[in-house]
Amino acid sequence: MNKHLLTLLAGCVVATVAAAPSPAFQGPLEVHAAKSALALRAPLNAAASAGGRLIVAGQRGHILYSDDGGTWTQAEVPVSSDIVALYFSTPTEGWAVGHEGVVLHTSDGGTTWTLQLDGKRIGALMRDHYAKLAQSTDEAAQRVARDAEAFAEQGADKPLLDVWFEDAKHGFVIGAFSLILRTEDGGQSWTPWSDRIDNPNALHLYSIRPAAGGVFIVGEQGLVLKLDAARQRFVQVALPYQGTLFGVVGTASTAIVFGLRGNVFRTTDGGANWSKVETGVDAGISSGVVRGDGAVVLASQTGHLFVSSDAGASLRRTKTAVVAPIFALAETKGGVVLAGLGGVRAESVK
């Protein structure tokens, strides 16, 4: 083929490409999660158990479920936002939260999901709910109103980082920059709680769970908050540590918080006093779960796994078949499911 014909063909290709219309951009809130054979091996951020079923979630809206721990099926998800956390209040009723402020709900044990809330709607909720505070003479109230207006203007990019429901109707979602919302009807409607939380620096909120007879939230810079049920407000609890905390777990009498550089602290008096629990590692403790038999299991970002048989008073490091970063844990029969950079795998815990 001579060079003149090649030049002519190249010109035709350029003309064709130039004439082709550009597809309209669709964001993660408009695009369903794509089915992928690699979803189970992609990075996973969240794990939960729902009765006998296991559910894991991660990037691009991928949520998968398994009834035997070996065979996994990808769920139907209406968004492709990264999913960060999961929680099931019953074997069928569950919620997932993540980037773009998404709140997803399932009523069939994680097989299918519907979108209940997103960052755009959260922004409108915040602005409308706190508009009246802009006229207040109270400086704290004015700050909440300004923050709400700024949130609405900035769009849907604020991530939700955890979710917890005390039953099928009442629950909280929390996230970046002190974002917190409450529902009392299973997620059909939400109320901002930014004015009901002692977090004047708008630190990120990473985890919310019941422990030691109360409900705790943990976050940046050693932030620990506990729900004052009478006042319906989260109040600060002093902790002898100023580093970021990633999670909180506990029993009816004990709360355990954990975070950067292997730091773990424990209280048995509702947060009045805390004692440090030695881990022997410098890696961030990323996830924890209390099993049905009372054993506390913690995991690190670099793959360490710890077990406690004394409600977190001491931790014993246990060997794992594979050492890989762990981001989430869920209880399974005879052990735990680990979710992280290597996808998902089960480990026996003794």
C-alpha cells in the first residue's frame, strides 16, 4: 500500500473520530455497579454477617454475598460509588454507605440494594434543616448553619464512613467533616445531627458502635464521643491518646477503641477511665469484631490478626495463612472473614 493511500485512510479515520459525538459523562451516582469476575479479588473495604450469610463490599459499588463462605455472588447495586461500610440489623435488613454520600438499603439479605440517600440530597437536607440557625445570636449555631450551606454548595463528594442501626428503624450514618444523620423510619427520612455532637473542629468520624452500655463514635485526633441518651447528644469522652482512631467494638460492659500505630484502649466504666492494651506492633489497627462466643478479634492494616478471650484486656497475635492488608472483619462459623487488598478469605480463630 503506497504512502498516498495511507495518508488518505488516516484522514478518513481522523474525520470519523472527530465527527463522532462524545458520550455524556455519568457519575457514580448515575451508573449501576458493573458485574465483574474480578470483583471478589479487588480491594474490599467492608464485611458483615447477616444470619448465616456473609456480605463484603468495596470499590465501584461492588457488593458480594455468600451462604457458604466459598461461593460468592455479586449483588445488584444501583450506584458505582466506593462502598466503605456495611451493617445488618437483622438477617435481611441491612445498609451500606460510602463515597458520594451514598446510603444503600437491602431487605433481602444483600441480594439487591436500593439507594436511600446521596450527597446531593444530604446537602439539601443540611441547608434546609439549619437555615434558621443563621439568624441565631449563638456563635456555635451560626457555625453549624455556615457549614451546612458550604456542604450543600460543594456537591456530593463527601463520603459516609460508617453505619449502625439499633433495630430495623433507628440508626445513624457518619462520615467526613463531622457528618452525622439520624433516621427513625428505616432510612425513609433522615435528620442532620451536626448540632448534637461535640466536635467543634469538624473532625472526621470513622466508626459508630454500641459498647459498654452506650453508643460510641470515634474519629480523628483521639476523638471519642458517647451518646447521652437523655439529652440526645453525642458528648466528648477524654482519652489518653491524640492519634486517629479507626474503630470501636465492645461488649455489654466493655468498650475497645483502636487506631494508628497499633494503639488499642479499653474501658470498663463507660469511658471514665481507659487502659492501654499492648499489641506489640506499630501498624494501624483497622478493624474489629466481637464474636458470638465473646472473643474479641482485631486486625491491622498490614495483616496482623489478634484474639482476646478476656474481653480485650489482653491480645494474643495469631498466625494467618496469608499475610495481606486487612480492612474489615466479619464473624463466620469457627473463625472470621477477612476483607482487604487481597479480596476476601476466611481464617479459623482459636
